[in-house]
Amino acid sequence: MSVDPMAYEAQFFGFTPQTCMLRVYIAFQDYLFEMMLVVEGVILKKLDAIPGCQISPSQIRKCTEKFLLFMKDHFDKLFGRMEEVLLQLVLNIPKNVLLPEDKVHEQYPCSKEEFQALQEELQQLQQQCRAEAAAGEALRAELEEQKAVMGELEKIVQCFNGLENICREHGTGSFKESFAFLTQNSKRLQDALKEVEEKSKKMEQNEKLL
């Protein structure tokens, strides 16, 4: 097998030429083994038909294995030559040939330093894109939260509007006036409650003294 990685050919074919040749070799080898088993079976049947034959199946197997080794040795030599020819003349891309996806490099050549600068710029752009995507997600989440708050505020406004309509229907003026009136009455009730609590405490102290 060739030790040349043939990366450019692998880019074109989608597989390495060495892998292709290995699969062809395995397929031929499997076919050779299968054929030898078939030949052995035919020989055994022919010998069974011969009366008084002194050749045993184990002897046939030994002869089959020797012949298989002989065939495999010659096959490996022939396949090595075939592999060399195929890798050089069939599965090889000439040095002066560019694949369609690589012709842009011929039109716009750049040095190693320029390529490194382009890679760094690309990384910066990727980082900016990720940052902008994260900011966009945060803005969308904030908008969803604002929508929810606006919905709650609209419910509160509707509630106040309903209370104001009720106040008008019962002739109690606007909701603001009614709310101020309720606030004043609540304060008076709190003062009265406080006064009652103080008097109750004084009465309890007097009872203790008696």
C-alpha cells in the first residue's frame, strides 16, 4: 500500500485512493478464498465417485491450503503492480490541476501572513456575531417581560376605570374623590380605634389599682 496520504485526491473523491484499493484487495482475496473452497468441494465429490481411492479429505485440505498460499503470493505481487498503476494513472490528480472549489485561491492568492490575518479577522467576526446574537436574545427576553408588565398594567387601568364608572353610577363623584374620601374615613377610624385602645388600657390599670 502507498504511504502517500493523497489528501487532494481524497478531497475530490470523498475517500482516499488507498482505502479504495484496500477494499478492492479484500474483495479479490475473499473471492479467491471462496473459489478455493468450491474447487476443494468439487475435488472431494470427484474422489468419492472413484472406487478404492486412497486420498483422504485431510490430504485434499493440505493441498488446497498449499495451492491457496501459492495463488495468494502471486496475487499479492500482481495486485501490487496494479495498485501502483491505478494510483499513478487513474486515482491521481496531476499537480497542475485545480479542483473547482480551489480555483478561487488561484484568482486571489495570498501569503501565509495574509491568510493568518484573515483567520484572525474571521475569529473576531465570529465572536462579534455570537455577542450580537446573545444581545438579541437578551433584548427579546426583555421585550417579552415588558409585554407581560404592560398586560398587567392594562388590567389595573381597566380595574380603575371600572371602579370610576361604578362611582359615577352611584353619584359619588369621580374615583379620585371617592378614593380621597375613603382615605380620610380610614384615617378617622384608625384614630378612633387608637383612642378606644388607650381608654381600654386606662380602665384596666384603674381596675388593677382597685
